[in-house]
Amino acid sequence: MDLISIANAVINGVVIGMLLALPALAITLVFGIARFPNAATGDYMTLGAYTTMASQLVLGGSIVAAVLAAMTATAAISLLMYFWVFRALSERSHVSRLIASIGVAFAVRSTITFFAGQDQYVIDVPLVRAWNFGGLRILPTDLYIVGAALTALFVVFFIMYLTPTGRRMRAIADSAELAAASGIRARRVMIFLWTIAGAFCGLGGALLGIKAVVLPELGWELLMPMFAGVILGGIGSPVGAVLGIVTFSIAQEVASLYVGPAYKIVLAFFILLVVLLLRPQGMLGRPIAAR
Amino acid sequence: MRQPYDLSRRGFLISGTAAATLGALQAPVLAQEKVFRLGALNSITGIGGPYGPYMLEAIKIAVNEVNEAGGAAGRKFQLFAEDDQTKPEAAVLAVKKLVEINKVEAVVGIWPSSVGLATMPITNDANVITMNTCGAPEMLTENKKGLAWMFQASNAIFGNAFAEVARQRGFKRPAVMAFNNSTFVGQANYFKNAWESGGGKVEAFVIYEPNQSSYRTELARVLATKPDVISLSAYRPDATIILKEWFQTGQDCKFIMPGWTANEDLVKALGKEATEGLISISNVAADKHEAYKRFAAAFRKVAKREPDIFAAQSYDMVITLALALEAAGPQADVAGVNGKIRSVTGVGGTRVNGFAEGRDLLRKGEKVDYEGASSRLDFGKHGETVPDFGVSDIRDGKLVLKETIPGKLPA
Amino acid sequence: MEGYFIAIAISVLVYLLMASGLALQYGFTGLVNFGHVGFFAIGSYASALLALKGVPVPVSLAAAALLAALAAYPIGIIALRLGGDYLAIVTLGFSEAVRMTLQTEEWLTRGMHGLPGIPRLFAGWVEPRYIDLCILLLLVVVCVAVFFAIHQIIKSPFGRVIEAIRDNEVAVRALGKNPAQFKTRSLMIGAGIAGLAGGLQAHYLTFISPEQYVPLITFYIWIAIVLGGVGSLRGVVMGTVLLVGFLEGSRFLRDIFTGISEVQLASVRIWIIGMALICVVLYRPQGLFGKSAERKH
């Protein structure tokens, strides 16, 4: 393979990775604080993509307004599910929360297909050609996508590391008991967590819908690579999640130049195994003892 | 406290008796007016989701047409619909229900080859006619009782037609991209064989995994070989993404695609600019046939859109079945009806475009040849159609028919 | 008529076999296996391919169970050193990797074209119209045997150790037992049962293709055991009957609700499953038919 092809694959991997970094961050935050792998993450993304499409139809035109509406809607659903389901389960085993999140995933997706059907939709954005730098192709749309993702990531990292809410969040992630003992009220942190998780999944889904097509299985299909990316980065580590998913996406894209596309997923599994064997705490995570 | 209970129970008893009496009254009526129990097994959910629901609509339209005309051989069609979820094991249960509970005599609308192959042993055991759009060559060899009818051209014929068109249009450096399922991989392989047996070389051959959010790397791999045409065997969602990404690269290249993907729906998803010049190949039908025009009008009324080829084929399944039933007569069993399918579609009869027209001629003792909404429908010895293909270009968002090429099996 | 009920019963029993394997792994050992369908797939393909090569079906079925169990060995070794969530994701990845391999290695599996013409169980031994009934009876026998075996395992010293692992791993370790070894064995037995179920299904359906082995099957089995009640064999049976009964029974809803479209009905079906799952976890954690209260991990 020539260098240009590899470079293009890398660019593509970065774009997809940045896009998936948003829901991946949601996964890792939920894992670190609410302590379970949230299987509904993918379907929150799907919800984001569908609400973007729907609000574009209703509001007409402005894609930015549509995406913001989608983020609000997914954040609302995410909070609703917290208050109804995950809050009540917070004292129970993490497997029970995982199972419940599969139920949430099914419920969200089937509600979407009940109203929208099984057929595909597209989010209306103008088609533009890529800038071509001697074979290196960069898409203006992709730049917007990466820009939007970076902005969102910047905002959440700012909050996490430079505000009192963020400090409380990290304290709970470190040790829920210690945090409670030192008087941190978990409720507010949880509300903040689920708002962020919902909004980020919504944004990720909306961006994905713009880039690809809107289908009922859009987010669900991505759960596996996202979890792999999160593990690669170190489960529970926010920066790790972003680095992990981007690395992972690049690896997948470059690999599909060499192996058959079907083996992308096999490769993902393989990376996962190697990481778990050599460095179970991931790229940036703290060593996690067997729970 | 006892009284209301007793009352309600008496009420229940009364209504129960009433229902029973009603049932008894109705039974002889039903027996007099013998119905033909028809099963529709469609891929409503799963990968078939974009097509299955419309196939069911088309079947309903055809059933209405037959019933409004008074039924076939005096028998009205009673429809039982099931979703196979585009999954073989769900299809097995669904078809068992149709066969065992609903006692259907024919199952129409089977879409993917995997469902066709999984259900064939059951329908064969039960002596049930099946009509499908499956393209896998194994359908022909597994059709051991001759009860299965393939309304879609097999992959072999399709792949061949793609290669034929590429050659006629003067392309020199074709590449192949195909969705990883049996139909499209088959198509891609037959394209490659047909092209290479003609002395050419296929520049790139990529089978991609479905359900991805980007196919850019796969596409780059193909485009790197600088093909002048890509045979793209895809469904609408992946075709939308691939063509979007191809357009964005700005690289010049043509695409040959199956008609159920390259059509007005694709234009709606992608816009006119990105779809300009796509070559769409489909069973020729159609839009010239009276049957198609009438069907399309009825379809537009319920579905608010143009029918795709699978919908047209599903419509044809029911009409063909109805004509065969009419030809076989009211006393005929399933085998008798099945035996007439070739004769009502074969060459030599008077061409008819709809059920009522055909039935009237059949009653006069004439031979008919149903010219379907999907193709002219002539069945080969394994129950396969070898349709002619219509080659259309997409120009300014519309399909423009350029030429027709005769379909043929690979040498 | 009875043919359809036989078909449903066969479907229930195949799921039940898989569910019993998972019940051993999760319900009694606490292993979070989200790749159950991968072992099921290995069993299906192994048995089908061997039988197509002319190996007698009983032998190919045994080989299927064995192969699936062996496939679980490396997974166990690698992942059991880690916490439950890791195992969930690794096994999910494993099942997808299996599916992709089946899909790609055409020389062996015919890829997406699937394997048609797999020899039916009992073909040539009994009259064709009684074959389904015989398969059903065989499945009943196999299920009873498997349940009995699981029951014995739980009662055995090995069973007491795995239950102890589930409840308190540290204590087990303190007693000088190596939990990972016990977990691996439990994982392998469960996988072997799933492989056997896969083989039986392949010889019943006579056609298999990689699309049949999607993660959704795994989730269905999880749903079945969670609904019924984790950690009790009665719960597993009832959960499976309930789930498959609902999935099939909802077909008849269509004959009642005529106003709703097919597409919407399919959505309603999944919605009900999703909601049932949430509500059971929330309001009846021991499952609809379970007795013991849920343990904390």
C-alpha cells in the first residue's frame, strides 16, 4: 500500500474516532460513576440521529438548531431513564444495571421504529467535494464534525477538571463511599452525568447521521467497537476513552487496507485481547483489580 | 354480591351461545364459498425492512384485484401475512404457522435467499407452492418438487448482465464492490467470471461488511486502481453512503447497479448531482407493460411512492397464482394449480395484463400469457425467470431507459 | 396444527438448552457471558460440516459439543482473571469474531451462501412426517439429561465451589482454591451445552448461514433467564417458555389488531420485551419465577 492510501485511511479513522469519542466518553463516564457498561448508549445515538432528522423537517433548514434540539431530546430521555431505572438500581449489582440498559436500548429503538418505520432517512446537508492535496483528501463536512466533537470535548473536560461539579464527579468516580463521607451529594452529580451522557450520545448520533444515513440500528451496531475503544483507553478514564477510540478507529481503517473488511471486527477483538493480556488497565487507566 | 357475578356469567353465556349460533350459521356459507388460503411471508423487519413492507402492500393490492373480480375459479383469496425478520430461523417458525395453523396453499413474497432455502424443506414437505425473489443458484437445485418459483433473476443471470452492459458500453477497467450477503457476493462472482471469460481483468474486487457508518477505506481501495466503472451490488443504505463518499472524492467513475437500489429513492437520498449518470439494471418491465401501469397507479395510492421491482414481483406472484388457479378449475388441488403456472405465463397464449382480462379468456377456453408488472415472466425448467434486462441511466434525477438486453445464463 | 406446536416446542427447547448453559455460567458461577451465540454457532457449523462430510450425526453432535467447549478454554484463561464487565465485552467480541470468520472463510463454510442440505436428524430412520416429533422427543431427553447433570454439578463439591465463587471469591481464594480454574470449567461446560444445542438446531433446520448467529440471540437468552429468575432451573425453564411463547404468540396479535401495520407490530413486540426487562429488573429482581433474593456482587 502506498503512503497516500495509508494517510487517507488515517484521516478517515481520525474523523470516525472523534465522532465516536463523544459516545465513548459517555460510556466511560457512566462506567466510572454509575458503574456499569451502558448498553443503551448506541440507541441514545440513534435517537439523536432521528431527532435531528425530525427537527430538521419540523423546524426547517438550520442543521445547527436541529442538532441542538436532538441533544436536548436525548439528554431528556437519558435523565428520564436515570430517574426511572438506574437510580433505583444504584444499590444493586452492576449486571442488573447492564441488563436493564439492554431493556432501555430495546425500548428506545422500538419506539423510534414504531413512528419512523424501518426505512432509511437522510439528514439534509449539502454535498460538497473533498479538498484534494495531491491525493490526500479532506472533507469540509468532516472538519465541521471534528470541530463540533472537539468543542464538546473541550467543554466537558473544562467542567470536569476546572469546576467544583467536575471535582465532585471525579471524587465519586474514585470512591463513592469516600465522596459520600466527605459530604458530596451524589444526586446532583448523577443528574449532571446523565445529562452529559445523553447530550453527547445525541450529538454523536446526529453527526453520524449527517455523515452516513439514519437507520434504526445505527448506534446499536457501534456498541462493540466503542466498548473496545473504551477498554483500550482504560475503562473509566475520560482522556483514555478519547485516545482509545481514536486509536482504535485508525487501526480499523488502516487494517481494512490489508485484511478483508469482515476481519475489521475480528481485529477489534484481537486488539482487545492483547490489551487485556498485556495492560489490563488500558492506555491511561489505573490498574483495576478484579471486582 | 352474588348477583352481579351471576348476571355477568349469564350475560357471558348468552353471548357465548349467540356467538356459537352465529358460527354455526356462518360455517355453511364459508364452505360454499371456498377460499384459497394464501400466505405472505415478507421481510418486514431486519435488512429487508426497506423492501418487505412494500412487497406486502403489493400483495394486498393484487389480492384485492382478484377478490373484486370475484375470485379465481370462484375462490376468493384469504391472506395471512407473516414477518420473517429477514432471518432463516424466524422464517421457519413463521412458515410453519402459515402452513400448519392457517393451512395456506401457497406462500408468496419470500425475499432473501436464506429464508427461501431455510423454508423450502418445510413447504416441500407440506406440498405448498412458494413464490420468491431469491437469487441464490441453490434455489434451483433445492427446488426438488418444482413447487418454488423464482420471480427475480438469479445472481448468475444478473452478474452476467452487468458484465454484458459494461462491455457494450465500452468500459475497459471494471472493479467490483459488493455487500456481503449471498445474493450480492453471487452477483459479484458471476460478474468477475463473465468479464474474465471474455478476456478482461477485474481491477479490484471488494466485498464489504454491511452496517458501517463509512465505507471510505473500502472505496479508496477500489478507486486506487483507477477503474472506469464499478459494479456496485448494494442495498440503498450502504449505496447511499458509498456514493456520497465517492462523490466527495471527486474521482471520475461510472457505476452499474441493480435497479432496486439505483432508482428515484436513491436520488431522493443523495440529490441529483451525485446520482447523475448511474447505470441501473433491472428486469425489464415494466413501465411499458399495461400491468405495471395499473399496478403502479394502485400502489401509489396506498404507498405514496413508486413501486420498486420487488413490489412489482410480489404483485405478479399473486396474479400468476390466481390465473393458474382459474386455469386449473375449482376442484384442482395444489399440484393441479402448480402445474398450470407455466401455462398461464408461457409463450404462445394471448398476452394479458391483468387478472380479470386473463380469467375471461381462460373461461372461453383460450390460452393466456400473463405479461407481468415485473417482467414478461417465462419460467425455465427449474422455476427460474430469465427476464430481459432494462438498462437505464439516471439523468437529472429520473431513470431513462437506454436499451434492453436479453437475459441469459452464463455459458 | 400439531406440527406448528412441535416447531415451537423445538424452538423453546433449543433456547432452553442454551439458557441452561448460560444459567450454569451466570446463575451459578456469576460469569457474565455475552457471547453465548458464538459457541452455539461453532456447534452448528461443526456438526453440519462433519455431517455433510458423511460423519454419522450422533458423532458430529458430540464433536460439536466438544469443539464449542474447547473454544471456551482460551477465552476463560484470558478473561477470567478480569472482572465481569470485561468478560462481557470479550465474549461479545468473541461471538462477533466467530460470525465474521464463518462469513469470510468460504472454502470451509461457504460464507454468506450458507450451508443447505444438512442431513436431518432421524432421516431414513423414521417416516418423514414423524421426524419433527422424534427431534422434539430427542430434545426433551437431552434437556432433561442436561438439567439433571447441572443439578448434579451444583450439588457436587465442584458446584459448591462455583457457588461460593459467585458469592464470595476472596473467601474461596483464601481456602486455597483457584477460582479461575473453576470458572474456566464452568464456562466450558456451558459452552459445550450451547454447542450441542447449535448442532441439534442445524440438523433440524437443514440450512444454516452466518446471519443466524447475531448477538441478538445471546440477548434473548439473557432476557429469558433474567425474566424467569437467575439461579433457579425452574426460573430458566419458565423464562424461556415465556420469551419464546411471547415471540411466537405475538404473531397472533396481528390477526386481532388489524389497524396497526406489520412494521409497527414488530416494533411493539420489541418494545414489550424491552419494557418487560426493565420492569422485571426494577420490580422483581429475583425474576418472575425465582425464589432467592438477588445477591450483590
